[in-house]
Amino acid sequence: MTIEYHPANFDYLAQFPDARRVVAREGESCYAAIDGSDAVLITDSGSLACLFDDEDLSSHAISVRRFSSVAKRDSYVADLLAGCRRADDTY
């Protein structure tokens, strides 16, 4: 898995038009998508980033995780839903 970080204003829906929400929590949502041969999980924490003055927080408000398979991404999402990890944990 690789992780890319983007600012809160990153338009991930334009880049990943097939994105569908799979996790919704207070302050963040996660979206699953496919990008070429990668299974992608987008974590949008941008709604909270605007509440803080921390420049680092707003510049890393959206993360895009790339998995080598849908099964690996879906396993990660299952762990999120089971409460085994937070969306900002690495896998």
C-alpha cells in the first residue's frame, strides 16, 4: 500500500469519478474507487481541517491509499468498520 496526501481542497471526485462512500464517521468519510489496476481508498478529513490553524493538518486533510487488489482494500475497510483501526493508521 502507498499513501498520497492532499490538501483539503483536493477534488478527488474529479480524479476518481467512480468513488463510493464506504465509511462515514464524525469528521471523516472514506470512499472506495478503482484507478487503473489499483484499488483506492480515499479518506476525506477536510471538514475538520478547517477548524484548526495547523497548516500541516489542512495540507494532509485527504489521503489516497493505493492497494494492489480490491481484496486488500476491502480487508482494510472491514478492519475500519470493525473498529480495529482508524483511517489514518497504516496497514
